[in-house]
Amino acid sequence: MKYYELLKCAEFLQNFKHINSIIRVEDSTLKIDFQGLAIYASLKKRESSLFMCHRFISAKRYRAPFDTILAKRFTNAAVESLSVSPNDRVLTIKVRQKNSYKMTASTLLLEFTGKNTNAIILNESETVAEALRHIDESVSYRAVKVGEKLAPLPPFNIKEQPTDIYDIKVFLYDSYEKRLDRELESFKAVKSTILQKKIEKFQSLLDGLGSEDELLKKVMQESKKANLLMMHRHSLRDYAGECELKDTDGKSYKITISDKVQEKIDELFNISKKLKQKAKSLHKERENLTEKLEFTKHLLNALIETKSKEEAAILMPKRSAANKKEGNEEGFSVFFAEGYKVMAGKNERGNEQLLKSAKKNDIWFHIKDIPSSHVILKTDKTAVLPNVLEFCAKLCVNFSVFGAGVYEVDYTQRRNVKIISGANVTYTNFKTISILKSYDNLLGKTQAQV
């Protein structure tokens, strides 16, 4: 963020004398609620800025010590001062909170300084209470450590050619749109490539499975050879080499006996048994690969369709070792939006699982009048924001259909959904969200989910 842009933003924000809250909505993004006006501070290294947007869906709720201190010191706080450091891109927000016992003073430093970009909370004694990024003295001369005084930034000579900003709100909204377009296209390009490679892999594995009929023919052939050896056991010698035997229909079979006859018989029966087991499991393996292929196509479909970096990050989150397997072995996929758990059925089995496991207050989604994925939003009995409901409806559409169009998604509490059989249901007391799907996915049609 440029220095003159930060000065103009600070001039605008000085009109606000109260902060309702400050929370983290992305790994490096803070949402500051100035008397109902949301200002976002992106603190990504070398890409920091202030911006405004009409809606922002957070992928998770942050509960690190930094977030705890941030909530404690900046919820319902009076703004004492808001300023920009002379000749440096640092926004300083000083606040006071009045509680039953004392007045608490806190300072938030938002440093838009390139590679050292940071958010630092100072307490009453001007020592570090917490920081978005802790910095050790081995990395930088200016350590950022809890309980220690913060050294001043070195003098910096700003060399910028300022341009006029006629409307600061328009500028802040434009800042978000530019950030969104840049990040979204980059994110989509990387993740789409990953998903496309997965699609090609699953398709290749499917193509290479072979057919059950061919395997069963080999089963019959190996079994026939073993039975012929048993029939002619009295006339065959061990280690006889290649021999030719005829069955009762006069068909000849060439068999090589390179060891004892009985061992060859056992070997052929064993091969026949393994091929038979493989033929039986082939259907299950094909079904499993087909489900993975179709799910990955739907995920790519949803990623291409999204117009929001936040939604894209929810669809393709960074997964820790602890949650990498969550939902993978089930018939549904798990996402997190604004801290809410959202589950989308991958197939009929997954839809049934979701219906059976959902609690009565959870919210159920389904496209009106056509087969679709079932989506469950876990509510924990709390009110749900409209943007989360819309996200769930989009998920329902993008995990169910590939064609462009306007789709109506019905949603209601799980208590209002009655299971008829399997994943076939009736439901009452529902509301409807219309979702415009503008992209006609050319990956091919999937078998509709019930």
C-alpha cells in the first residue's frame, strides 16, 4: 500500500470514534468494525492494503493467542487516536476500554511495510502484548516478542508520486476488486491444474482396469487346465516340459510342466482363484474410481464457477495432517465456511449418511424437483448468516449439475425432512434460494445423485 493512500484512508477513518470489534478473517487479514462500517486490513507480505467489500466469507474461526488478545482489547473500544507514522506506512490505532475495574489502553500497529508487514498489539506500558508475526532477533534487528519493548522502525524516505483519490470508499472497494481478481485468477490457475491432473489420473486408472468378462474367461481357462492335468495325472511325468492335452470337446491346451505335476495343478488352481477374486473386486474398484472422478469434476466445476477468492479457498483449503482424511473415506466431502461445518454428498450412499447423521436443527439443502447432492449445514443451534446459506446453495448446485442455468435450491431444518427410502425424501417448511450458474462445464455429464 502506498504512503499517500494510507494517509487518505487514515483521514477518512478519523471520523469514527468507536470500534465494535476486530477479528481475523484470513491468515493475514483483519476485519475492523468501525461503528458498523467494515474495513479490512490485508497484511500479506509485499501485498498489503486496506480495502472494503460487500461480503467476505471467512474459511475458519481463528483462536490463536493473537486473536484472543485482539478480541479482549478491541471489542467495544473508544478510539483515542488514529494516525499514520511520518514518512512510513504504519497505521497506529489507540483505543480505550472501560470496564468495572479500570480503563484499559491498547495500541494496534498495522505495518504495511513490505516484507516486514505485521499487526502488533501494544499494552498500557507500550510493550508487545501479541503480534500476528513474532520476529526473533536472529532474523531481524527489530525483534517482535511478547513482553518486550518494540524498537522503532528505521527512518525511511518515501519516494512516491501521489495521485488524487476523489472518493475514498470507491478507492477501498476498487482495491478489493483488484486484489480479488489478481488472487482469484492465480489461485484458480494453480488449483485447476492440480484437479485436472487428478481427473486424468482417475480416468487413466479406470481405462486400465480391464473388463470382468475377460478376467472370468481367464478364470475358466486356468481352471480348465488344472482339471485336465488332474484327469491325465496317471499318464504325466514330473518335469515333463510342454505337453498338449485335449478336453472332452476335443479342444487342445498347451501346458508347460516345469516342476512336479501336483505343484503345477496347485499353481493353476491358485491363479484361477486369484483371478476370480480380482473379477469380483473389479466392480467395487471401478465404482470407487468413478466416484472419485466425478467428485473431482464437480470440485473443478465449483472452483471454475466461483467469483470469490474466499469461496475458492474454502473449496480447496490448506489441509493439516490431522484433517487430511476427514470425509475422504466417507460418501461426502467436508468444508468450513465462517466457522460452520458444511457437508456435501458425493453419491447416494453419502446422501444417506448425511440424512442419518444430521441433527434436527441442522439445515438441509437440495435442488428443487431434480436429483441432486444433499448438503447439510451444521448450525449448533446458532443463527446463520445469509452469505453462508448462499454458499451452501451454490455448493449444492455445483456438486450436482454441470450445465449453465438458474437453479432453485430448497432448504429447511433437518427436522422437516422425512426419509421415504434411501436418500429419497419429502420435506416441508422450506425456503428457496435461486442460484445462477453461468459456466457450462464441458467435462462431461455425471450420473445424477439422488
